[in-house]
Amino acid sequence: MSAAPDAADLVAGLTDRLAPLDHALAAAWWESSTAASPGADARRAGADLARRSLLADPDAYAAVVAARATPPPDPHLARCLDVLADTMLPHQVPHDLLGALVDLETAVDARFTAFRADLDGAPADDNTLLEVLRTSDDLGARRAAWEASKQIGAEVADDVRRLARLRNEAARSLGHRDHFALALAAGGLDETRLLATLTEVERRTDAPFRTWKARLDADLADRFGVDPAALAPWHLDDPFFQDPPIAGAVDLDAVFADADLVALTRRTFAGIGLDVDAGLAASDLFARPGKSQHAFCINLDRAGDVRVLANVEPNERWADTMLHEFGHAVYDLELDHGLPWLLREPAHACTTEGIAMMFGRLVRDPTWLRDVAGVPAATVERLAPRLTEATRAGLLVFARWVLVVTHFERLLYADPDADLDARWWDLVERYQLVRRSPGRRHPDWAAKIHVAVVPVYYQNYLYGEMFASQVLAALRARTDGLVDRPAAGAFLRDAVFRPAASLRWDHLVERVTGAPLGASAFAADLG
């Protein structure tokens, strides 16, 4: 029998076994995130272990590696083998280690889902804490809200260290330095190139960020009546300084105070000829007890069942988040469902993050605010200079935040038993120019859910921002922009979404934008 039919049979057999397990895990993840309970967590853990056990099958993995060594002539079949090999590699570890990882990851994620901070003796969700930091001038209330936002860190820190040790044990059994190195390799990313990119982004953003941050500090010091040297983390609007405070950007909350964010989301995508109604109908968009406080998009079956979890409130942050998450959703909805099941996913995390970030940027786009959000033209014209500056500030602040998380995770997996509390703040002070509170000893790093349950992911956000800038540059050249440009929607559908994972991510980026992924377009967007 020729090599190609053997490969075809191998891929078909593994797909037949993997697809229902993948669907069962996605459904269990959705249930545990939207209706937390011990039973839901147990079902999720069971589904996760079943899927990982299949991916851990050493005979199946050996067969995939052997078939991949002589690529079949069918490019889709060859690509399926690549996807299988990368997906199966991290799971080639003993079953008891897989089980320990699943149990601990599920337990930690469940604690994040169920946790509500204690604020002045009453439970407070994330939206409540953010509202205090966004609006209050009471420094005592601000400090209490900021510290409450970190309480979950102490709850999970020991388990996150345990997870890091277990992940490292798995990685080293496969010949990798640690989990950070394995995660990059399995994700098709080169560590040397990533570190060079981080260095370049640090260099390109350092001077403009320092200048912007000095102006911000002066404004905050004036607002709160303190010396700039006395500014603390709770003087900022976001607990992690992921986004610029209103003082350093523009206050658009009033624009969205009475907005129907679901309708705005639908209108945004309809304006470029893309339909997200199926995703909106299947989603869970508003806060309630027992539900994850975060936001994500999930493709349950790779056949059109795409859902978003959110906790929407009428403000700028959630307008951005809705456009971001439905950027993920439209990618999944519009990919070519005629492709083999294994290829019915985005080319890479960085490409779907890039599309999501591109749509999230629209909340500060003058054309979108006027033509989609319905803000009066005179108001938009008055805001325009600050909108440009706010977009630039958002990119600067987020880039510096990614530097913190990515470098921290590299340190975490290099030594999970190090003084991570101090190392976290060393990075925050270096990259974000935010001083730690004197004498504070607390695992603030563990309060970031990604570090615990979505490990070694943040570099995809940085690459995503770079991809977003390159795609926007291509759209400006091809279709004169994005907002209400059906030609832009058609280009995204045909060039980015439909190929899905049939192309390797770096090949897709170059084909779509005309250049390899780089920092030049991103730097241009910084002005």
C-alpha cells in the first residue's frame, strides 16, 4: 500500500476518535464556566483526561511521526499530520502525570470561576472592583478594591507552583528544558525569535511609553493630590495596568452608558458583510452568580456551534471585549467547514488574537463611533485627537504588560520555587514603571488567571497585535479601511478565515499581509 493511503487511514481513524472527545470537553468546559458546580467540574475533568489519554497514545503518536517523515502529496493530509504531531507531543507522558495535571488544572480553574472577592465584608465581583478603580476618588476605597482584586492570588498560588512543577516534569520527560520551552515548540514558535521580538518591542516602546507615563503620573498626582513619587498601583484604573486609565486616554464610558452592546456588535460585523447572529444566539453574555467572570470564545464542535462567554456592562471596556470576542467568533464561523476536521480551527492562536484585537480597536475609531455607534459627528470631531492618542496609549500599555507576563512565565518555569512575589514586581517596575507598595509580600502574580490555567499564552497577544497592525495596513491599501467596507469583510473571509489551519501560521501571515510577521506596522501604529 502506498504511503498516502496509510496516512489517510491513520488521520481518519484518529479524527474519528478525537472529534467526539474534543466536543465533549468543550461542552463540559462551557458548562463548568457558565454553571459552576462540583458535578460540572468532575465532568470537565473526566472529559479532559479522556481527550488527553487519546493524545498520549504512544503507538498512535509514533505512527503520526513516521507518516509525517514522508509527507503525502495531498497538502491537507500533510497538514493534518503536522497538526496531530504538534497536538500530541505535549501529552507523551505517563498516564498518572496526565491525571494529576488534569485534576489540579480543573480545581484551580474552578476556584477562579467561583471566587468573589471580599470588599468591606461583602462579596464583590470583578465588575464591581473595576468600577471603584475607574470612578472613585476615595483613596481608601481604591486601595481596598485593588487589594481585593488580588485576593484570589493567595488562594491559588501554591497550586500554581505545583502546576508549574508538574508541567516541567512532563516537559523534561520529553527532552525539553521546561514547560515554557515545550509550549513554544508545540505551538510552532521559536524561542530565540520570540526573545528577539520581546527585545525589539521593549526598545521601540521604551521612550514613547516613558514619555506618556510621565504625563499620566502628573495627571494622576494632580487628581489625587499626591506627589508623583507617592503614586501607588491603586491610583490606576486597572488592577494589572493592562489598559490605560481614563486620565491617560479618553473617557468613552458615557458613549456606551445607554448602548445595546449586543446590537452594536451585530451591526459592526453586518456592516462588513459578516453574520455573527448564530454566535450571539448561542452565547452567555451577562453576569450572574456561579459563572466565570472573564470572557472567552469557544468553538464547541468545529461545525458552527460557536459561543462567547462575557459579563457585559454598558461601558467602553465591555464594548471593546464584545468586539474582541466576536472577532474570535467570526473567524470560527467563517472558516471553511469543508476542510478536514483537524484543520477547522484558526491557523494559530496569534492569528485569531490578531483579528480579535483588530476589532477591539474599533471602539476608539472615529469612523466606527460616528457611523456604527451613532455618536454625533461634532462630538467625534472634538474627540478625534484624543481618540488617536488613546489608541496609541492602549497599544503602548498593553505591549508593556505583555512583556511583564511573558518574561514572568519564563522565570516561573525556570524556577517555580523562586521568590516569585519579588520577581513579579521587579518586572512590573521595569516594564510598566509602576512602583510596588512598600513592604508588600503577596502572590499578586497568581491573581492573573492566564498564569494558572492558560499558561505560556501571552506571547500570542503580542504577536496578535503585530498581526492586527499588518492586516489593518493591508485593508487600508486594499479596501480603504475596515468599518462598513463589505470588501474588507470579503477579504478577511477569503484570505484569513477560510484557509483556517490548512496553512501554517507564518505562511498565512505573509500571504495575507505581504510580509513576514514583524514589529514595523505595529511601530507605525504607535506614531
